[in-house]
Amino acid sequence: MITVVDYGMGNLRNVRRAFEAIGQEVLVTHDPSAVRSAHYLVLPGVGAFGEAAKRIDALELREPLLDHVARNKPLLGICLGMQLLFEKSEESPGVTGLGILPGEVVRFGKGVKVPHIGWNDARPVPGVGLLDGLPAEPCFYFVHSFYVPESSVEAARTSYGVGFVSAVSTPSVTAYQFHPEKSQTAGLELLRRFVSGAGK
């Protein structure tokens, strides 16, 4: 069972359909007890960092999310869901992210069209994360205006005016700035790998 966290800002329909396409049952929920009891947890997200953090707290989901990671159970963050794993964002000064990963999310500067929308390469870090073993520079679908410049757990990197972290990986946490659920064959392969390999 894949449990998708619904805090009112996720791309829930596409995420559900993508997991169902690879043969998985999906529960979409904002119930803290269901999140706490989940094994495979997905944190999607589209929108503003500050509003997302506010809704997570209002629904009393922060503690179950942190507990899930503390217990080394698999967590997948997608787009804004990846950004929320970090400590803070330039988008919402003073708002505290989940702080599961150290670092700050920053805004794209002048000289590039914002948001970054469309297909782009993700260069996997050899031997790190679920992108390892895919084609050298697989292509994925992005929609975002903020990015993570650097991370000690970087699993892939993408260029759009500047280089930025497009995937992170720890023994239990996997997260993508792009949308695997919208990325066709390569994206579905990453979801299969998450179900079969994350947390092992």
C-alpha cells in the first residue's frame, strides 16, 4: 500500500494514477494516524512553501512525517514535497520546513524564464539513489520557481541557468524536484524502484 499525504496542495490524481499503473494500491489521506502507520509514504506538492508548511501543521502531520523518517521507513518527496524536506525557503522567510535535510531552497535569478517548466535532463550521481543505472542523463518533467543549490545527499543534478539538485537520497528518503508521475517511462521506473528498493 502506498500512502499519499493530502494536505491540500498535492498533484494527487496523477500521483495516484502513476502508482496504480505500476500495480500498487494507493491510499490518499490527511489522517495523522494513517500517515503514522504507513510503510511507503509519498509527500507530493504544488504551490508555495509557506502555505504548505502551514497546512501540514494545521492538519497535525508534521510529527507523523518526522516520526516516519526517524523510524527509517521509505518516504518519497515530489516537487514542493522535496523542498519541504529542507529547513527553509527564500519563498517564505521565517517559515520552518520539515528540516529532515539541512539547507535552504532559493529562487531562480534573473536571466531564466520562471517557472522552469518542461523536460530537462537529470544527471545521476554514480552509485547514489534510484536514478543509478538509468540512462546517463534521463529526461524528466519539471515545474518550479525555486530550487536547492547544494545538498550533501544529492543524487542527481540539473542545469537551468544554474546547476541545482534535482534528486536527493538517504537510506530512507528519496525526493525529486521533477515530477516522476508526469515523466512517462523513466518516471514510472523510478516509482517501481521506490517501491522495491527504498529503505533497504
